[in-house]
Amino acid sequence: MSRRVVCALPGTVALALALAAILLPGAAGAARLVGGREQAAILHAFARGRGSKPEQATSVRRSTVIPAWTVVRWVVPARGTERRPPRPVLRSSYFHVTARGVTAGSPPPRVRRDLAAPMSVSVLYTGSGSETIAYSQSSRSTCVGNGNYVDSETVSVSPMSWTVRYTVNLDRLQAAVSDGRSVAVLPTVSFDRGGSALNASEAIMRSSVDQGCFGPTRTIRCTARYFLHVPGAAVQLGLGPSGLQIGIPMAPVRRGGDCYPQDYPLGPSLWASGAGTALVAALSLTGGRLPPDPYAPVPVRWPLSSAGTAQGALASPCQGITAMCTDAMRWAGTVRLLALS
């Protein structure tokens, strides 16, 4: 039996690969967000070409078919004085990035199709930790004995971990409004219930004793478990030039014990008022600046990454009152963008 061996010259193989790259269509929706100095250079070229016009860039994307081609998606914001602002319409400006600089141009059709594909990204916020608070208040007894009425409470949250995922549709804007000084761009945001999880349990122990009445110490205990609260969850994700603000939508479900509204609950982490809501200045999805790798995880932790603290508000349970209240909040996590094909 004879065997035929077919050999291909290196030049022939290279030519075949080049032809395949030209003839085969690019993957739809494969464009990636651009950040860092390249994003800044492209936005500078875009602004230079638009002059003093009111256009607002919303994202910069790179083609994976020919990475040298990029697109700036932009919108003309409505004036804030309009009663019924029109629905925003996104437009595209294409730029070719080379070692010589950034120039406007018209990409090949397959690149244009790649860059024109709708883009959505996931925002993933994961974290874990534990929290404690101890509160004690002493007041005058109603009896004549030697002593005061003492009310003490200890609250702890452990375990405490979460995975929260939102989907942001960058090509479906709900609003784009300008007041003449700043622009607010609101893309469509949805909460991904299937990709989110919350594990948080809270234990409260409260004791009270009237020493002046020589009464016994009364101790009550309450336990609560927190779950994700889906209705209205999308409002927990804020997008703006100052960065990405992401919170944990939750609701408590009481499980047992003596639970009273007047108890001082931890919350946990006062998540509803900002302590666990992370502010990530490095990630600005709507016209701001992104890091060189927009999809790299960004570490966050208490207190510097807390939105409340970053905005100048005390978000700890004791609010700085150390005479009768002490707290320890320990949480850390990451926020990252995930590409959706």
C-alpha cells in the first residue's frame, strides 16, 4: 500500500491563514470595552472631532476581528428642562488606532458588524466578613435603691457573605439628560437573581436590669436570617462619572426568639444605608474612565470602599459614639465586569 505525504510550504500556510482571517466573519458581539490610556486617547480624538457640540460618549469598544478598530458610542443628551425628553438614540464614531495615533475612519464591513453588535456587561460584586456591635445605656432607676436601670445589647452577624450580579445593557438607554454642566446617562439595568446569593445570619442578645429596684436581669434573644430582595433590586446599582456604586438588595426574615422593633439591629452592616454599598471609582461605565483592563477584579473593603464613607457620611452602626457603643465591621470583596457574548 502506497502512502502519499502532502507537505505545505510555510509561506503557503501563512497565506491560507491570512485569507481565512479575511474571508471568515468575526464573532458577533465579541467587541470589548477599552480602558486606560487608549480609552483616553480615543475619547480625546472624539472630542476634537466634535468640537463644542453637546454629544456625550457612553462607551469605547474594540473589535476582536481587527483590534486596531474601535468605536465610540455616543448620544445627544436632552436638556433637563424638557418635560418629556425623547428616548436617547445611540450613534457610532469609528477610530483606527495605530502606533502613530488615533484617526477617524470607516472600518471594513465585518468589523463594523462586530462593533455594532449590542453589548451588555455583568457587574459582579462578591464579599464576605463578619460584624459585631455592643451597646449599653444607663439611666436613673425609678426605685430608691442603689443603682441605675441598665439596658445592654450585643449584635453579631456571622456568617456574612454575598454574590450579587447585575446586567447592564449599554446599548439600551433609559435616559440621557444634561443640565448644562453635567450629563446623566441611565442604561437599562437588571438584577440577575440566578447569579446572586446571600448568606447572612444575625444574632441579637439584649439584657436589662433595674438595679435600684433590686430586680432580676431579663435577657431576650432574637435570631434573623437575611435573604436577597428582588423587587427594586436594580436601584442598588448606580452608574455615573464618579464611578460605579453597587449595593446588596436584601430583606430580613425573622426565625425565632423574642424580637422587638425597639431592639438596636445591626442590619447587617447597615447595608440599606450604605455601609456595605461599595463605591468603585475605577469603574465608570457611562462616559467616564476605565482601568487598562476593564475586566480585571477591583478589590474593595470597609471602610475606604464604602459608599457612605467615601461620600463623607459615617456609615458604622455606632456613628462615632464610643462612650456607650462599640462596633467592629470587617468585610472585603471584589467588583468586576464580565463580558457577555
